[in-house]
Amino acid sequence: MKSTKSILRKMGLNKSYNLVSMPSVGLTEEEADRFITYIFDQSVLKKFARIVRMNRPQQNIRAMGFGSGQFLYPEGQFSSSVYKKQWAENKIQLSVKKARGAIVVYDDDIEDIPFVNEDQWTDQLMRIVAEKIAHELEHAYWMGDTQSLNGWAATKIESMWDGWRYRIAHSQSGQTYENAVSGSATILKACQCISGQDCPSGQDYPDSWFRYPGKIAERALTAPYDWEFKYHKALKAMPSKYKAMNGLANMKFINSDLVTQDYLEALSNRGTMLGDAVFKGDAAPAYGKVEIMDAPLMPTDLGLDTDGGYAKEGTGDYTDVLLTLKNNLIIGILRDIKIETERDAANECTNIFYSLRTDLAIENVNACVLIECLEHEC
């Protein structure tokens, strides 16, 4: 165990050292992996998204199949003219973009920490940085877009890539993120309803999935006062092929914690055994066999955007619910993480610069059901 003074001296943090700068420090692969793990330990997506630790700036993920069309024919109708001959391919490329930041460490702050060694100091520093990085990345992974839907400033990392929400919403036939192998995502609008006595004027839409617009759980205003849970409609909209072979156990609803609270309030009003178990902490929030995962950084102030969706942050009171499979959301981070230090002797501190390169993708947009323009109670 080394004294704090000796660590400061070796790191160039001692007040008597007037170093202008220190050389770049490239983390070992093991340290980089540990730093990446720290980032996602602070994220609700850590156990759900697929983390790809990349060794090169570009990495391809391919999906191949025979696409649509029949595989079987009556014996008398089968001939060489109906052979399946064409492969369908969907190539997903992770292509990392660099993001940088810096923190300032003052000598007095370090000297007040008694008897830490270099490994402990490095580990603690990585944890502090990772916590903030995780929160910023999580929002950017969901809300980023390069198409000016939100008009992100060039200083925001949300302007670096098209986030998961944008890719899901723009995966319909002929759009940028359509999956040629499996198909498109399903978009459900919670602000639209099937024409009827419980559908407000101007919100009726013939292709709507919902009887009652509004929150995640809504109740009819007239007898017999039926309940409608939009989680249920999302499950019905998910293609059945993903629900086979215990597929429901690999799915999750991802939404703001406010949506979960609205759902729990509805359970409380109904007085069900499930509601009692959740409130007592005996069961995790779930709808049927699918768990509900809170993502507090999912925006709850979305409004209408220029593409006719509801993705513009800060212009409304709407939020989202995403139903998808585990590991379907992909995060790629290049292991080549750098740390650079610069001595500021005049202010008795050291500036620590850090940079990482990352990208994101969705392996199968067809396995995504997005409920947008969902209302919530604050």
C-alpha cells in the first residue's frame, strides 16, 4: 500500500511538480472492458441491450434468409419454377463515432484521500466518469437523430447518430432502416382510437388498435366500465413468431417510470392479486409474462415532429413504450479508450481528458413494437 503522496508524485499530481502535460494513456483491453462494464452498470439497459466490445472501428452484423413467399406447395403444383432461389440480406454496420470529455481533479481533493493505491484511484476515477457517461449515452441512444427532428445542437452527442427510436419509427417499407429480411417495426399511436362512444372527437382513426386513447391503462366512461391496457395491445401486435418457444420470457416493456406508476395505479384501482403482490414487493412489475423495465431517462415531454410522429422533445406531454426482445438493441464500443492528462500548475489541479468511440444498431426492427404519443401523470 502506497501513501497518497507517493501516488501523487508518480502521477504528476504533486504540487511541487510543474509538469505541462503527461503522455496519453491507453487502457489495456482488460481495463477498457472494465470501464465499459462500469458504464453499463449505471444504465437500466445493462442487462437488456447487447453490448459489442469492438476491436476495430467498423463491424458488420448480418441477417440472412429467404425473405417472403411460399416454401411448400401441393405436390401437383410443385416444379422448378417455384424454387426459392434468392437470398435476402440485411447488413447492419456498427461504425463508431468519437465523443470526448474532461474532468478537473484538484490536488487538495486527492491529498484528502488517505492511503489509496494507484489501482484503487484509477478504478474510482473510472466509476465516477462512467456514471455520468452512462446517463448521457442512454438518452442519446434512444433520442439521437441526424435528421433535424429535434434540431440537436452540434455540441450534443444526440446529433452524432440516429437513435433507436428514430430507427424504429423509420423502418417502414421503403424507409432507411427497413429490415429486408424480417420486415418493419409496428408503430401504435396511443393518442388515436377506434370510433365509438369512448373515442373523443378528432382522435378516431379506423386502423387504431385502441378503444380508449390516453394513458397505459384506461377505463370506459360507460357501463360495464371495461379496462383497456395498452401493454396487452402491444403484445397482440408483436408478430407471433417471436412469442414462440418461450419468447415472451425474453421480452420486456421499456418505458418511463411514470408509465409504470400509471399502470400500478390502475392495478390498485382494480384490487387484483397481482397488484397486491407488486405493491408488497413480492413480484416485479409485469404484464402477463413480460416484465416492465423502467428507463427514467426516456423523455416524457414529446410532441409532434415534422415526420408526423411524436419524437420532438420538449414540445408536448407524451412518452413512449417499447416492447422488444433481449439483445435486439445493440451497443458497440471500441475498446481503444484513451485517457490523457494535462497539468494545470497555476490552479493546482490536473485536467483528465477521456474519449470513447461508440455506435448503436437494432438487429431486427420487426421484433419491435413502439407505442407513441402515450399520456402519463406526473
